Amino acid sequence: MKVNITSVHFKADKKLEDFIEKKVNKLSNTYDGVLGTEVTLKVENAESRENKIAEIKVSIKGQHLFAKKQSKSFEEATDTAVEALRRQLTRHKEMIKK
């Protein structure tokens, strides 16, 4: 599965990119029809400490699933976004079976 990672206004280090790829690749274990993913990392200039945003778009046959999460770290935001997408993929898989 192709994972495209984009970081806005900063350069993501290799360790963070590897972490994201590993987490996102686990989505293909939930649903075989995942064609590719796009991950966008942003830092919001808010006073809040939770200013790291991870947006993940998953392409499956015929549609796209999307999750956007904000947290203290990119790892935590990625974890929660991947979990939300896992639930969406599970729901999609159940709808196909009906």
C-alpha cells in the first residue's frame, strides 16, 4: 500500500515518518481493499499545547475515508486518527457484506 506523507511548514524526521507508515499500513489488515493513503501533518499556531494535527485520507475502491485528529504529539494524533479510520473501515466492510 502506498503511503504519502506531507508535512506543512516543517520537515518531518525519518523516525516520525517510519512510525506513521507502520501505523497506517496496519489498516490494510482490517480491510484488503485499501488502495493508498495520504497523511498530512500540520502545526497549528494556537496557545494550546495540543497543536499537532494529523489528517489521514484512505482511498478505497469507489470512495475515500478521512480522519483528522489534534493532539500534543504527532504520534498521538496519528494513533487516534488511525483508530478512527480502522472503525470506519470495519463499518464499511460490514456494509459490503450485507
